[in-house]
Amino acid sequence: MAPLKTAGADQDCVALAEIELCGDLIIAASAADGERLSADRIDEVLRVEPAG
């Protein structure tokens, strides 16, 4: 019988996803021409769907 997934394992998956997104933002920021990323660029990096 396979072990049941625990709440800790779910939290690990969420934490890993958050770390990956932070890494994506760091890479985008280091490649940016300006001092800051625009809100649109952040949404693009984080793969946020436009509202509407």
C-alpha cells in the first residue's frame, strides 16, 4: 500500500512552487533594462492571466 500524502508534503509542494516563482522573478529582474519590473512584466513572469 502506498503511503498517504501528508499535509507536510502538500506544504513542501507549495513552498517549491513559490521558490520557483521567486527565482523566475529574480532572473527577469536581472535581465531587465530598467531599475524595476513593470506590473505587466511581473504578471507575465508569474503567468498571471489578464482579468476579464
